[in-house]
Amino acid sequence: MPADAGHVHGIASTGAGDVLIGTHGGLYALAGDRSPERVGDPADVMGLAALPSGVLLSSGHPGPESDEPDPLGLRRSGDGGASWTRIDAMPRDDYHVIEVGGGRIYAVGSDGALYAGITPTTMATAATAPAGLIDIAVHPVKGGTLIAATESGLQRSDDSGRTWTVVGNALGLLSWARPDALYMVDARGEISVSSDGGKSWVPRGNIGAPPAALLASSAMDLVAADSEGRIRSSADGGRTWS
């Protein structure tokens, strides 16, 4: 990533082969072997997700020359991040966790409030996220099923976050590609996959450094950012990385 991009906070796929990286210095697009190119304004992108339609969702803070209020709230883009519109129905908050799956959208506010909906404009407070939240993954088919990584381990909800049960002590960033392919990268960069919703894990590989973000766009195709801003990809389910 360019030196001025800063720390990576999120990764999304447009579905057309492009990968989008949310950083402190803006949104960057990676396409093929081309160098990363910034898209849109240089906002501090703290949360990032893509709907199956290609619509992007983000949150964070305005860039240094912007006159937008801080924080930006939840924003949507229908042109790949070139322009953004704030979703007025959502509080103007800083949503570090924005996740999509199973026909549902989730966002976590700075106070731990968990918002959910089937479209960005119909989201409403659904519950409270578990304490010490690190990341959330949504079941790719059953949108009411969530796995939360917290400072005390993994928790599962089957009712859109209203109640949670402990499923294990694993810890890391999550991405749920397929019902039988829930991926996690831990603080050492080690990649594991679970076929049973986080109850058991099988080691796969290592990205080579502590992680900053993880996206499994399919059961085989993964993209990860490390703590130094380097972007790694795997086409074999996390076994090898380039």
C-alpha cells in the first residue's frame, strides 16, 4: 500500500474481481497486478463491507480537508467508492464493524449497539454486541446466525444478536465464506478454518505477520492485510500466500 494510506481496517470485494482496501488515508482499489489506486475522498475508513449488489458501506472519519461532521456515520456508495451518501436513518456514529451475510446487514456502534436490517435504509437497533468485541462474521446463508470474536473467546448467536452463547476460546479476525468454511486469522497471523461454526478449527497457513483485516470471498480465495499494511492473497484456502 502507499505510504500515506496508513493502517488497514477493512477489505471488501466488488464481485467483479477488484479488491477494495479501507485505510486511514482513504479507500484503495487493487485490480490485477496494478498498483493500488485511491478511490474517492481521503476519508479515514474504519469500517467497510460490500453488498452482493456491489453497493459499498463504510464508516469512519472525514479527511483532513473535508468539512463533513465527524464521525461520518454509515455511508453507502453505488459507484465503487467514488462518491458516498450518508444513511440518515442511522445515528452519526463510528461503525468499526460492518458485516454482510445471508441477506442481512449488521453494524456495531461505538457504544456497542448492534444494528441490523435487510437494506441499509431499514437498519435499526437489534441488540447489544458482546463485551470486548473484536470482530463479527455472519453466516452466508442464515443471516440471523452470527459468530463474534471477543477478548474472552468466540460467541455465537442464532437470533440476530439478541442472545449469545460461548462456543470456544479461539481469538482472531473472522470471515465466513461458506456454511462449512468459517476462516479466522489470529494475532500471530495463523489462518484456521472451521466447518462447524467455530466449535473446532483446522490450521491452514500463516500470512507472516500480525493481521489487520481478513476477507474470504470464497472457500478458496482469501485476502488479508497485515499490521504493516501489506496485502496478501491466497487461492488455496489459506495454505499458501503471495
